[in-house]
Amino acid sequence: MSAPATRREPGGAGDLVRIASPREKTAFVRAAPDRTQRWRRAFQLAFLLLNGAIGVQFWLFVRYYESGGQGPYLPRPPGVEGWLPIAALMNLKAAVLTGELPRRFPAGMFLLVAFLGITFLFRKAFCSWLCPVGTLSEGLWKLGRRLLGRTFALPRWADWPLRSLKYALLAFFLWAVAGMSAEAIVAFLDSPYGLVADVKMLDFFRHMGTTAAVVLAVLVAASLLVQNFWCRYLCPYGALHGLVSWLSPVRVRRDAELCIDCAKCAKACPSWLPVDAKGSITSPECTGCLECVAACPVKDALRFSPRRPSRLPAWAVAAGIAAVFLGLTAFARVTVTGTPTSIRACTRR
């Protein structure tokens, strides 16, 4: 019987590495250094700073009127409407039914369309590349791992029921919006409460009650201990993106012939998906973060692509996300500024 293959230290990407393997895969070509996570973290930081700037500008806008015109004046930033996903969903339904653009919170509808477009093209990339809550959640569990040396996974009997909570919340919101006519949606958004929905959201953080503060503290503590606790178990917006991602032709694909069964991909996956045991990942829990692809040591063993022979490099994913977001944002600015009478009129510009 021949002796098992021995491993040698490679000189760099493309080197042939010898390993011992129960499946007699005794050689593989090392993958080139992966810069996916550099791109992703740059997007996370940029979008976090953008949302911070939007928040400060909106606070100054509200304070100007609260103080009777004292202090600097800044216009209301349209981007604040991205924090009103229910209003955006209501406006999207009304726009589809009537063909008319919404009068209230139109930017939120365009942002929702842009984010869902990103999800369709690149799975739940909005959650792992852009969402500021997702970025903070990721930062918390990584901080917890650094402080405690590890994070914790809930047992299967608790994980599955808790994961259903975000879909239950999504179902409730979808049911509420589905029961509203276009006229009812317009009337609600034109009501005294609807007109200041964005200010109410700001006041939640400015004048937080004891109960809300305790709940927030519990969520922060849970996020330190469990990877992406809010995103995994409670976020209805993430649940919506997960359902849309099922329609995406793009997914992580594993080449079983090249795979050396090192399981580094599964260990790197923040959603705890069995990447090392699947031919492709179709789960709505996949956020398109590409941590698994970055961790794979074998060239072309894991790909993020619409088809098995092809591959989407990190720069292409980053460019695609930027193109959809900036393109829809620019279109919304022209459309809303021009105040066209209908969606059809917008498309004829």
C-alpha cells in the first residue's frame, strides 16, 4: 500500500499542494488571494457613514423647526425614507395599482426597489453589503468573539422556531398592506400620523422609554453572543429579501471534483450553512457575503455565479451593487424633481 501523500508549503497562488485525503484527492491548485471581504467591508463602511450623515442632517432639519428657526437650516434628506420600509411597501403597492408615483415618501419606494433588485441579482447582498443594522450586528458578534473567545449557536430545537419569527412578522406586515386599497394607502400617508412618520421614527431614538431601552440592550447582548441574532431571528425586512433571493439565478456553487473537504467554507459561513455538503446554496439565509468563497483554499472549488462554469469576481459584485443603487437613486432624483404625473410618463423621459 502506498504511503499517504505529504503536504508541502506552497509558494503562492497557483502552486500545486499535496495533501492526504480519504477520497484520494491528493493535489489541488491553491486559489489566488481573495479580496472579496475588502470590497464588502468598504461598502459596509461607506453605507454606514452615509446613513450616519443622513441621520445627522435629518436631526438638524427637525431641530430647526422645533426651535422656531434657530440654528442652521438643512433640507430634509430623502434618504431617511429608507428607514420606513412599511411606508415604502405601501407606496409600491399603490404605484403598481394606480400607475402613479406616491406624493409622500417617494424616495423610500425607489430605495426598496433598488434593494430588492440587488437581492435578485446577488442574493441577500443588501443585508451583508449595505444594511447598516446588518453591519452593526456583524460588528457586535465579532466583538463578542474577541472578548469571549467564541460565539454560541442555539440548539436546533430552538434555532428553527426562532428563525420562523421573522417570517411571521413579515407575513403580518404583508397581510396588513395587502388589505389596504390604493385610496386607503394614500389616506393613511396623508393623515397627521403619516405625515410625520419619519419624525416619529427619530423620536423613538431621541426619547427612548425604559422598555424600549431594555429590549435594545437585550438585543445588543444577544448579538454579542450569537452571530447575527437580529438578522437571523427577528428582521422581517431580511425575511423579505430572503424570499426574493430564492428567485435569484446567482448562488454559491461548489465543484465536488475540486473540493478537498476541508470544511473551511462551512466554518466561515456566518449563517451556519453546510456549504461543504451542497452542490449549490439556495437557502434564503445566504446573504451573499462570500465569506465562504474567500475562505476556500482551492482555485475554482467555490464560485459565486449564475452558472457553474462562470464566476462573478468581487469587483463585479461590487460594481453591480453600486450600479443598481446609484442608478435607481439618480432615476428617483430626476423623477421626483420633475414631478411627472405617472410612472409611464417617467419611462418616456
